[in-house]
Amino acid sequence: MLLARAAGRIGPAPDLVLALSRHGRRTLHTTGTAPPPEDRPRDRLRYELGSASKTFTGLLLARLVAAGRLSYDEPAAELLAPGLPVHRSVAEITLRHLITHTSGLPGLPAGFYPQAVPRWTTAPYAGYPADRVVRAFLRARPRHAPGTRWHYSNFAVAVLAHALAAATDTPWDVLVHREVLAPLHLGSTSLAPGRAGADARGHLRDGTAVPVLDIGGFAGAGAVRSTPHDLLTFLEAHLAASGAYAGTGAAGNTPFVPPPDAALAGALARMRHPVLRRGPRHTHTHTLTWFQHASPHGPVNFHAGATPGQQAFLGYCPDTGTALAAVCTRRVSLKDPFVATAHGLLTD
């Protein structure tokens, strides 16, 4: 009933799934105005996470650092183009700055908008490939000295992904799968569309279907697509690392399998700890990859995301052993109640 009432507050969407885990016991609510898929239920479709993908990128960085393969303070430019002269501020940007949105880079490269505007509602990233993202970074003039101000940046996290791929000499999709998806048994999660019928289709506000996401060179900032069940497994891994997962294995659930190595377990544990406070009286708190809000039940870590036709919300509360994954195939708007309603399920 709780999830059904929340779905009513969110309002109509072609597809909507609310997936809740409390101490390992999962409850899902699915609904939608579009006809249900013929070959699989809505909770088995893969949904585009948009910016919530950054939680996977941050976890990957933390794992590589925990394993001793990288340092948070490594300069990104040296990993991407060793010895190439760059602006002094660019040379000072570290992997830590990129993941915490303190690099001084803008939200998107200056040259992004002219190519994006003609397809803004359907595929704004498609014409901006990886090599162009890297070139834009190496030629950038940061607005602020690295480490001095917080400014949310898809550009920065996209650059981080390319730096991690360069540092490990591994393609980004292979690196994420090997270091995060496979160890956490996320077999229904990927960085690219799957076979026909596997992925949910996004929709504009008028119900028009949009193409599957083409994220161009911004994969680290928004390429992940996943099923609600895999998303709960991902969140339960964070709860387990904080000691808040009981793992009841209730009927119909997929019990979380602990990570097989200490580096990933340590990286997951790090995700809950604040690394940055900002705003008036430092009321806005951030962990390495999550926004963190206080609640009557303890801190809540969360991240939302949107693509041209879909929305996603991921969050977990260690003190209550609760995790929530919410997805819908409706384009976001300024007054959309989706994120606020999902957030409320964790904090109320």
C-alpha cells in the first residue's frame, strides 16, 4: 500500500517501478499507462539511470584506489595526455576534484551546446564523442581554482571515466563490468542497449517515444541502464558494507551476495562517509558519489538522474537498512513530483 500510494502521488507515466528493500526483504510496485511488455514484466526491463550512473563511476574509482592501483590525488591530465602542456588549473585537477564536482569545470563543455540544441529533446549527447570530451578538457579554462567551489558537472565525471580507462589501459565498458558489475552479480546491468525488448523506452511529456539513449563521450556520467532488481542488489551492497543488511532472503527475492574482495568491500563502505559540506551553514553534505540528507531515521544517501525520456532515483538509509530504486519512462519537468516522492519514501 505504501508504494501504491507513492505511485499515485507521482502520477501517470508509461512505465513506473518502485522497488523497496528493507533488511533484504524486497517489495516492488509496478504500474504504467502504456501496455505492459509482452515478453517480460516491467520490473525486468532495463531503465536508463542518467546521472545516477555516477554512483557506479565513483564506486569504481574508490575500488581502484582501495586496491592501490590509483590515488585520488593523481592529476587527470597526466593520465590522459602525459607531458602535454595544459593550462595551470587543468594540470591541478585531480581525480578527487572530478568525482566531487570541485574541479572548476562547467557542467558541460563550451562547445557542447551548438551540436546538442538541434536534438535537445531526443539525443543531445550523441554528437559529442569521447575524443572530443578529452580534447575539451585538455583545452579547458576552469572557472574556479580546483578544490575551491562545488559545481555539478557532467563534463567532470565524463573526464574522470576517460582518465580511469587510460590509467588502466582498459575500455570503459570492460573496466566497469570487470571491477563493479561482475563482482556484485549485476548481470542485468550494462552501459549500452541490449537486445530488442530488453530496454524500457523513454517518452516525452506528450507520450511520444524517444530513441534509446546515446550518451556519446559522457558514458561515465550517464550511461548505466539496469533493472530494478539489479539496482536493489547494488544498493544492498552499500547497506551490507555499512553493516545494515540482514539478508532475509524472502521468497521471490534475490539475496545479496557479499563482494569477493576487500578492495570492493572497502570502497562500498567509503561511499557513506561525508567528504564535502557546502552551502549556508554547510547544510548540503556529499559523500564521494552520493548526496546526503539528514532524516529522523539517520543519514540518507541518494542520487537522481534523467535522460531525454526517463527518470531514476537511487537511495539508501544505513540506519534503517532500507534501500529504494525508482524508475519511470516519463521526461522530467521542473515541477515533477517523482524525485521528491521517492526521496520521501526513505526519509519520512
